[in-house]
Amino acid sequence: MLQYNIYKLLLFLILLLLSIPSRLYSAEINMLSLSLKKVKPATWGVAIFRKEPGVVKAEFAGTGFFVSPIYFVTAAHVVNPELVKPQALAQRGPLDEVRIYWPNPDKQEDFLQSPIMQVVQVDEAGDIAVLKAPFSSKSFVSLRFNSINGGESVAIYGYAGATGVKNVVQAFGRANAGIVSMQTRKGSVELIETNIIANPGNSGGPLFLINTGEVVGIQIGNIYIGETGKLLKGYSMNVSIRALQDLLHRLGVLVKKK
């Protein structure tokens, strides 16, 4: 009888240990869902409204997010395609406009109805741009300027794979999760490497902590190794939100932060 009870206890302990990973995974999924509810409403698509002779065309550029009711952050190369080489789009012309839009997956959005943004600050070294909206957004993210640690659970949200045809844009918001794989620097710019796969359209989108929804970085692209330029598959790079502090300070912007 004693031996039988020991077997039962061992079986219970084994089953308990096996259930822990699934419980942790379930808890993390729940946290991600809650964090997305904070981040998603503040995250918009960004596109270039290009006027050519006889043609009005919307070219999807990337993603961005509100950090205050009127100030919006994205990657500098999203609003200045010349910064991206060799994948550069045509140089922006004097008649081009930067617009943002709130994508509706159920229908194509008329880009002509989306608000025109004013680019007010650009940090090319950090690949950051701050835009000013002609309206007041009800939703904006919280920023975390404190340092983060390797292994922390993070996620990105953005409009990867969006398309623009003439004056119509169609996009679908997508989230992807992973961990901070390492932190590094390029000159004076702090960078955050993650094991999250990013795609065209994610640039400028928020990198946020899964457990709080606080934004800690700005998605700037994939990682290419050394002089060979070989793509490091399965990883992507983000500029730390700390690089944004000076730009916001110059504008006198008060942001939600911890």
C-alpha cells in the first residue's frame, strides 16, 4: 500500500511539473493580450502620399505610434526612404505628403481621407522621426526609459505586408513575440536585438514588454552581419526608446513613462 501511494505521489509530481510550462505559456498569452489592448489603439500605419503627373498614389511605408495626444513616432527611414539602401524607394518629392491611417481589415481605406502629418524632429543616426498630428489622439503608449534585461519577454505590433495601390491602402495589424536576445550599441545609439522576425512594414512600430505593455524600443529592421551583409535569420533590431528622450525634450513633450 505504501509503495502504491509513493507511485501515486510521484505520478502527481511528474504531471504537475509537465503542466508548469503550459501554465506559464498560457499566462504569457494572457499578458500579451492585455498589453495589445494598450498598444494597438495607439499604433497606426504610415504611408507616403505621392503626387505624380496625372496620378495620385499611396505608397505604404511602415508603422508608427502615438507617444502623446499629438506627437507620433516612427523610424526615420519610413518618412525618408533615401535612408534605406539598397532597398530605397524613389526620393520623396516636394509634393509628397506623409499620412497616417487606422487600418480597417474589413475594407480598403481611402488614403485621401487620412490625416497629413508634419515631420518635426529627425535623428538619422538613431533612425527616429517624430511627427506632429493635426488632431488629438485619444490613445497613446506608455514609455519605459529604464534599462531592460536580456531574456525579457517582448513583442512587436505593426502593419507588415501592407499594400498601397493608387489612393487606396489595405493593411492588417500583426503581433509577434519573443525575447530580448542582446543589447548593443552603434556609436552612441543604444540598440535592442530580439529573436522576433520582422517584415517590411514593421519598421517604426513599437517594441513593448509583454507583461506591462510599456514601449521600450522602435523597430528599425533586420540584422545584417559585418561586411558580407548576410542576413541573420530569425532576429531583428530595434533602437532603444531611450534614444527618443532628447527629441521629446526639445519639443517639450510630456509622456507616460515609468
